[in-house]
Amino acid sequence: MRKLNVLNFKDKHEKKLKIAKLGKQDMKVFSTSNQSSSNPSFHSSGGGGGKGGFVVQGQTIVVKTNYEVAGKMKRDGSRATRKDVGSHASASLSYMNNHGSEDILDNNLSNIYNEEGERLTKEEFKELKQAMESGEKFQAMRRVMIDPGQEDNLTREEMNRIVRESMNDFMRKTDKEFDFKFAIHTDKIELGGNMHSHVLITGSARDININREQLQTLKQTISEKTNEVLQEKNLEKSLEKELDKSLTLNQQIDKQLDGKLDDKFREEELDRAIKQVYEQPQHNQGLSL
């Protein structure tokens, strides 16, 4: 009976572990709608928009951004053309690809991810750069740098999810629509820095231009998503520890039971052998009465 309870305990926590790993919208373990008010590991410092920013698990989320729009007056008095914006977007894409990717060196893939979180091939990257340089397909561009401040506490896969879901949530919240590509840089970790991401957004002037309130929404969205990923990661670790404990206990019980069964088996075999000796017919060859 005790062993059965342990197995049930293991099954229960295995199910919890699977649920914790599900990242689908309709099966989230944590709701991000009220994290800033109910979760002590996530809060705003200094209003969230200024130097204070949002704090997740003791670390300030850093979000920096700038943008360029065709037709906007430049410092020299001239106006930026679509080709200017496209050329700068292409140059930004090259920078994103050429840095911080030593951990994923691959002869066929670039360090640029598309909206689905998949890395572009080097050929796709080359074609994208060429298409951007003309500036014909978009009117404006925005660069966003995201540093969750978590040192080595995030994996590439987790950072990938934070960027993708944050960009999609931001578009939904602000009724904007744009294309985005991003890179994940790990080159600062060994120097005491953090894994961070560079996002290149392209689209119309209306969708690229954001006001102060929308900038606040962007920062909060990224912070909430970072908090969600870290919360799920912590839950997963806790469930894995509980599962390991239950498995260890189960193994100990199995070992004890196996030992008792082995002893019983040896005893039965010995009894059977002795019985066979006594029941064997006596053949007195070479003697006659």
C-alpha cells in the first residue's frame, strides 16, 4: 500500500511538471494581468518609465529604444528618405548578427531570429539585408535593446520566448502591426554582463512611432513576460525537486522489497532442492538381495 501511494505521488507531480512547462495562452500557470500589484518579485520602481524602471526578482529590466522615420527632419536640416532608413536598418541587422553569438556557431544559420523565434539561414539573412537596403517595404524602423538583468539565469530559449511574446503582446495592447527580427547576445556574460536582446522593428510611421504611454506599456509588457518566465522556471525547479524526492523514496522501497523477495526466493529454492534430494528413488546398482 505504501508503494502505491508513492507512485500516485509521483504521477501527481509529473502532471504538475508538465502543466508548468506549457507556455500556451489558454493554459498559463501565472496570469500577468495583475503581477505588478500581487507578486512581490515584480514591481515598479520610480514609476516604471524613468531611470527606476521595472524590477523583476531584484533586477531592473532595462529597455532602450530609438527610431527613424522617412521624411523626418535630420540634424543637418535635410529629411530622411526611405533609402536612408532602409540602409540604417540593414546596418543594424548586420551588427545584431555579428555580435554575441559565439555559443551558437553554425555554418548555415545566422544569429537573427524571425517572428516565430526561428533562426534565419545565412542565405535568408543576406536576402533580408538586401531587401531592407532599398527601404521600399517600410517607412520607419525602431531599435529596441532588452536587458532583463538576470546574469546567467536565462537560457537562449527563455530569452527567445520573452522577446517574441512581448512584441506580440505589445502589438495586441496598442493595436499596432509591424515586422520584427531579433538577436540574442551572450558575449557580455563572461565579463559580468547579462544576456540581452536587440530587436529591429520595421513598418509604417504610425506603427513605429510610440508615445510615452505606449513606451511605458512596452516596458511593462517585457517586464511582465520576464517575470512570468522566471516564475514558471522556479516552479519547474521546485516540482523537479519534489519529483526527485518521490522517486528516491520509491527506489528505496523497491530496493527493500526486492531484497525481501530475493531472500524468499532463495529460501524457496533451497527447500525445493532439499525436497528433491529426499524424494529421489534410491538406485542400488551392483547389489542384489
